[in-house]
Amino acid sequence: MATAYFSDSAFLRHDMGDDHPESPGRLRAIEARLKSCGLAGEVDWCQSPEATREQLQRAHPGSYLDQLELMAPRQGRIMADPDTLMTPFTLQAARMAAGAGIEAVNQVLCNQATSAFCAVRPPGHHAEHNKTMGFCFYNNIAVAALHALTFHNLQRVAIVDFDVHQGNGTVDIFRNDPRVMICSSFQHPFYPHSPIHGLREGIINTPLEAYSRGRDFRRQVENAWLHRLQDFKPQLILISAGFDADKRDPMAQLELDARDFRWITEMITDVARMHCRGRVVSMLEGGYHLGALADGVEAHLGELVQISQPAARGFTF
């Protein structure tokens, strides 16, 4: 079995304009890098199905889904919120982004793939229960987690979010659901300025100061997450993979690089080998400098394709 790789040309048709950082060029840069570095030949390329209304309603109320349908333009672009635009092609792309996570969970849990990476857009981790936010419409990672919990009857799912922005939407959806552990690292104080304290025990926020470097990131993440993930014993690990913490990214001021994204992927996959037979599904979130994004995905995916191999690495700062 190989790593499943989900993407689709429909994701390119969601275009919020030439000056918008969340652009179709992100996926083109990733695909070009995977071809040039050879990883394209080491994954199974899969098409993304559309999530059904029933599947989306596990994370979002029907009234919210109806509101998005009513807002969708027949031509041109409209503002869904101050950061997020809709086009006639947006909701299909968003349904397919959520559907990619669902099918990736199916393949990993049914032993059709060792792991999966979903190169999708629009991203999802800022979408709250009933609110668009930060380029996001449906919360892709939450829909995938709820599919694992309801359809596959899992009891413990961990979500690891290493985007430069807090996964506020994921926290909102699972605020009172102890079946899901959430580990989220992000620059703070920074968008979306959501509360990070006073939440239930299984939501682990790891705020990082501006200009934090890889050594700080690794130390704080390992101290805050590793033992708690091991104690939780997840049956599946889902990743909200954001690469906008790279020092070249224009959206924030963290100073990570591809080595740090490789390191955190090693940590996650080692926990997955120990507790859930290596079952990992990763979904793309942020990353807006195209070169940095390509570097980060290459490092991240390179570790995912190694997940079936024995681990004896440990972690180094």
C-alpha cells in the first residue's frame, strides 16, 4: 500500500482574484514540486468526491449550508466575509475538499492506503460551526473526523494543527466532544484572536511568539503534545497541515522551515505507529509563499510515504 494523494482540477476553479493569497497557484506549485522531486511517482493519485449534505451536517447545521447555497453567485465574485470570496465554482470545490478528507479516512481505515495527503482548497480549519472565516467554508478536518467517529465508529481521534493560525473552527466544532483531542500551534497574539484558555482538557493550544524559531517550536510542541497524545491513544490521527509558519511566508512572523515540518511529521507518524497502526490523514491548510509551500509539502509528504517503515528515530532539536 502507498500513500493516497487527493487533488482535483475543480480546486483550481475556485479563484478569489489575482491579489488574493489563497490562490490556485498554491496547488500548481505543490504538484510541480512533487513531479520534480520524484514524490509524484511514490503516491497513489486519487480523485476527490463531493461530500454529501448529510456528511457536511455532521459539522455544520443545515441552516448554515442553506445560507451558503443562497449566497453563491451565478457569475463574478461576492464577499462571504472580509477575507473570503465566493465564485460560481466555490461550493463545488469546498464540497470536494471535504469529500477528499472523507474518502482519505475511508481508504486509511479500510487498509487501502497507509496514509493520505489531501492537496485541497479552499482550506477548512477556520470554518466554525455556522460561520465562514479565513478563506474557509466547510471545516474539512472536522468533517473527516466526524466521519471516522460516526461511520467507522472510532472512539478517539486526534487532530494535530500546525498552521501559523489557530484552528479556531475545529476548536469551535469539538469544544464539547471528548472523543477528539486537538493540538494546535500558532503565532499569538494573531488572527483569528480566539480564546486559547479555559477550554476542555483535550484541547491543547500552543501559542508561539512572533519570530519564534524552529528550536522553540520543537521544544514547545514536544513538551505540550507528545505525552498527551500517547496517553490519549488515538485510533486515527488527522493533520491540519499549514506551511505558513515558514520564515518566507508573508502572512505571519514565525521562522520555521522545511526541516521543522519534517520533524513534526516524524513526531506525528511515530505516535501513529505506536497507537493506531500508522493511520494518518493530512489535509492542506495554509501556506502562501509558493516556494516555501512546495518545500514544506515535499518534507511533509516525504515522511508520510515512509509511514509503513519501522520507526527508531526519536526527536532532535
